Amino acid sequence: MPVAHINLLQGHPRAVLRAVIAEVSEAMSNILAAPKDRLEVWITEVDLELWGIAGVPAAEALKTTPRPQVEMPFVQMVLMEGRPKEQHHRIIAAITEILHRNLGTEKARIRVHIANAQPDSWGIGGTPASVVRAAELAARAASAA
């Protein structure tokens, strides 16, 4: 269920974006102990004319300032509530490092926001996650026995 939505300025090479998706997915799987088939990572590239920085479009700001000093990647994550703060801190650090390494963005400009979803307020296929998760846990327990 963990999801990460990465918002970036348009113009990064496709290979770099694919690497970001792969590395963020790996970090989420490892740090959150989440099976890869249960998580999603996607990137939205925003038109340079539609991203404002200090009151001007990024296209204008980039004329005088290098991209790593202009772009502010914004990552929105949704995790099921109940995870320890330590996991939150580790995933924030890991995603920041991945974006810094792949995009060249200054770490201080990277933002990661984690929203906690309540299982009764998160739907999976029309069913509350609390119900789906209970059924999955019962199935795993039955197969382990």
C-alpha cells in the first residue's frame, strides 16, 4: 500500500527518472518491509511555466540560476498509520539522498511529506484497508500453518 508521488520540474532525462523510480521503490521495500508488488511510485513533471519560484515561473528563474538551486522536488507519501517514527525518518533520508544523487538537487531543497492513512479511511477495490488487511493476515497465517 505504500505510495510515493514525486513532483519535479520538467526536463529530466527519462533514464534518470526511471532510476529514481527503481531506487525509491527499492528503498521503500527495504525500509518499510513492504513487498514491491504492494507499493507504487510515480513521477509528475511540471511544466517550467507552471511552477512558481519567488513569484516567477521556473523557466525565468532558470535563466539566471542553475537547476539544482531552483528545483524543489516535492515527494508526497502515504503510509498506513502505525509505522514507527524511525521508519519515517529513514525513508525521508533515503529518498532525499536518492533525489540528490540522481537529480543533482541540493538536499536542502528536497521536501518529503508523509501522510498516515487510517485503515478504515483508505479504500482498496471498494473495501476499507482494515478489512482487506485482516483477510490477508488470516490467509498468511493459514498458509504458514
